[in-house]
Amino acid sequence: MAIIKILLKPDIRKISGARHLSSKPNFGLLFDIDGVIVRGKNVLPSVPESFKRLMGQNGKFRVPTVFVTNSGSALRSQKAADLSKWIGIEVSEQQVIMAHSPLRLFKQFHDKQVLISGQGPINKIADELGFKKTTTIDELVKNFPSLDYVNMNKRNPQCGPIDPNFPTIEAIVLLSEPISWETPLQLMVDLLMTNGMPKELPASIPYPHIPILACNMDLLWVSEAPLPRYGHGAFLVCLENIYRKVVGKDIQYTALIGKPSKVTYIHANRMIVEHAKQIGVGDNVDTIYTIGDNINTDVFGANLYDKYLAQYATGKGTKVSKMKALLGDYINGPSAKACISILVETGVHQRDSEFFSDHSHRDFHPIEEGLCKPAFIVKDVGHAIDLAFKEEAFD
């Protein structure tokens, strides 16, 4: 089994073989999905046999396990059903964290009129997250037809709003990349320039603009295609640069969630503890092993959270911050002491490949040296599970 150990901190890391074999885990596993379990709709060859190691005699999980994806185009229940079929163990929706899942924590926005953007059942997703008043891009176009002007075959000079009671948009929620980009890019910039009511050119451009909550910063992801494909992060890059060209200032995100955001890992930590309780192994989760294929999201996010845990242990993690102001006490009291990053070579990362993309989002720069270095590099998810078991002396 080829394992490359890249970065270990002796003060907090487990040492292989240092403890007696344990039958009760005090660690948890955090799996990415695309590039780790599937590529597109194809289950990777090592997956079915590998996940049998996580199954107890009752056919259920015997190790606290949560799945975290930057995908945002499905409900958690649908993703849980897919995972159950792929890995051969029943996965509950409480074990699934989509890119947009942490938005349920941002309750101060749930009663605002929000524009929602993405693919899939976006209205159902927004409702599940707690948003009560939503507007889609299509509804916005219907009320402001003259704004949708890129496609010459669709041009309609009628100005809006068509409905005189059309509400002012108070925030923009980006759940995932839209199907066609030109209309959302144009109308979102219009909303940002007009405080959410694009019926006329304002005398001055408001800044700061209305809040933006964005999910998933992945520039690239892998599917059945031989080359990585653009993700929601590519759409964000377009939106940011068009806004800067038009307004002369940078877009300010109220929140960026999904990996590598600490908010997502804080939420995942809570979910792992809840799963530990559900499977009857208590709530003592000291170490989280994160298994992913993307250096700029999975590895960077895990290492960033590991740094946060170390700071929290010294009392620095409770300082007032933007995240603290948004989420309140939810960010306090993480159970884990360490978060270990394991990079698999079945997705975006390919050993010895000359293709490498440094695509971490601009809001996460400058990147500290070491945060994009995985603790371990392994061949596939099976080797990742073996490694975690070995490090924890668990069988």
C-alpha cells in the first residue's frame, strides 16, 4: 500500500501502533463525494469493498461518518439515497452536508426577500434551509424583461417592474452554478448596483452592496470527463471581475461557505458528534480524518480547521470575529482536538501530472505555507480508511 506522509505534528497527531487495539472509536471520518466515491455517476472501483470496513454486525455504521460535498444542486435526502446505493450502507440525511447546508445557521436572513440562484430544486432547497421569501432569476427576468439583453433573440425593451408590488431584493443567495451564466451575471450586478430594485440607474452606486451568501468556491471538479470541469467557483470569479470592471470596487461576501470555509467544518464537527451518539459510541470524537481529492478545498479546509482547533485549545478561537457575529455561540466548543487531511488520487489530484491549478478563492489568500499540504497522500478511499484505522489502532 503506497502511502506518502507529508505533514505530521507530533504534539497532536496519533502515532501508528502506539496504542492497544480499540473496538470503540473516538475518531470520525469526513468524506468528500465527487472524486472520492464517484466520478459523475460512476462509482469508483474501490468503494463498495472499502466501505464494508465501516459496517458493524447490525449492517449500520460502526464509526462516526459524515459526507461533505461542495455540490449544491440537490436536497440532502436525495444525496443520502444516492450514497446509500453507492457504498452499500444506509446513509441518513443527517450524515450529509451539502455546500448550502450551513445556510440554515444564518437565521438573520431567513425572513429577508432573497434572490436564489443555482440548479436543481432550488425552491425546495431554500425552503429546507429556512428561507421564507425567495425570488428566482426567471421571476426577476419576468418582471424586468429589458434587463435580459445579451441574447438578441430574447430581447424585450419593456422596463419593469411589471408587477408594481414586486419586492425589493434584500440579499443574494448563490446555491450553485446556474445553467446559463449571461443572464444571472447581468442581473446580479444590476441588483448590487441598485440596492435590489433595478428599475433605474441610481445617482450613486451603493457600497457596501446588499448581502451575498455564496456556497461552493470550487473552480474545478471531476466528472466522467477526462479533464476537470468548471464549478461554482468559476461563476464567482466571473461575477467578481465583472462587478469590479463596472463599479471599480470588489464584491464583499457576507458569507462564503462550503469547503474550505471553517463554517462548514465547524458544522461537520457537530454532525460527526451527533452521528457518534446515534450509533452508540458516545460523543468523544477527538480526531477527524478528512478524505478528499482537492488540495485547494478538501486539504486546505481540513488544515485550516485543524489550525482553528489548535487556536481554540489555547483560548484564541473564541475571539470576536465576523464568523462569531454571524453564527453566535454555534461556533463555540468544538469537540475535536485535531483534523487530519488525507488526499486521494482518484479525482482532481493526480500524482506526477503536470496539470496543477492554484485556484483557492481570493478571500482565502494569502495562503499560509503548509495549509495546502496534506498530512497523507494515498491511492484511493480504501487506502484512506485503512490509514485512519491504523493511526487510531482500531479494528
